Amino acid sequence: MSDDLLDSIFEKAVSGKTLIKNRRTLTIDYVPAKLPFRDEETKTIAQTLSVVLKGARPSNLLLFGKPGTGKTAVIKNVVQRLHQKAKELGIEVTVPFVNAKTANTGYKVLYEIAENMGINREEEKKLQVHFTGLSMGEATDRILDFKNSMLC
């Protein structure tokens, strides 16, 4: 490649001329404010999770479908809004996200939940969920013990 071509590319980048208006929209963690054609799914998920605002335990959710259909975007949008409402009300809400494609065993899911909740950063080692070495029951108990200790 010639130096002139590279200089031209770099000059365009510096000048701000680009085809893409907002590069952030291309990142994996970007969640659009409005999700067209997902109103019914958004409503169902929001209704299921909204009970946490009254201190109740929500039903479990399992989202499945073809890749790229908006599952992650919908749930992240709802959880983001739920966090906003909870903050307004002075309520702490933790919703761990686990990618079951990479956390492909029950134990790995529990480990990821513990990581998301910050359990493994705690000083108290007896509540930590290690990457290996615990039974499913013990890992679950530690997560629930941690959650219950946060309520006190």
C-alpha cells in the first residue's frame, strides 16, 4: 500500500468524515432505546420482572430463539429500565446475565452468576463459588446465602 493511501485514510479519520454516525451502535453491548417490533416481548418480560419493585421474587425467564432476533437487546433494555426505576425508589436490583453458549454446564452458569453478583470478590471466602470443586447444591447455597446476607 502506498503512503499516500494510508495518509488519506488517517486524514479522513481525523477530520471526522465517516459513513457511521455513531460507532457505539456497532458495539456488542449497545442497547437501543427503542426496539421496533418487540413491544409484546418487552411487555411480557417487564411484567414478569416488575414484581421485584415490591420485594417479591420474579418467575424464572428462559429466552430462546434464533441468533440475531433481539433476545439480548430486549432483556437488556428492560433490565436497564428496571434498574432506573429501582434506583428512583431506592431499591437495589441485581440481574446477572449469563451467556449459556459459553457457560454450557449448570455449574458454569452458577459460577457466572456468582461472578456477576460480585460474590467472588468478597473477603469472606466461605461464600465464594470457585470455578471448580463445589457441588451444584453447595454453589447454589452460597449464592443464596450471599443474596440473603445482602438483605440484612
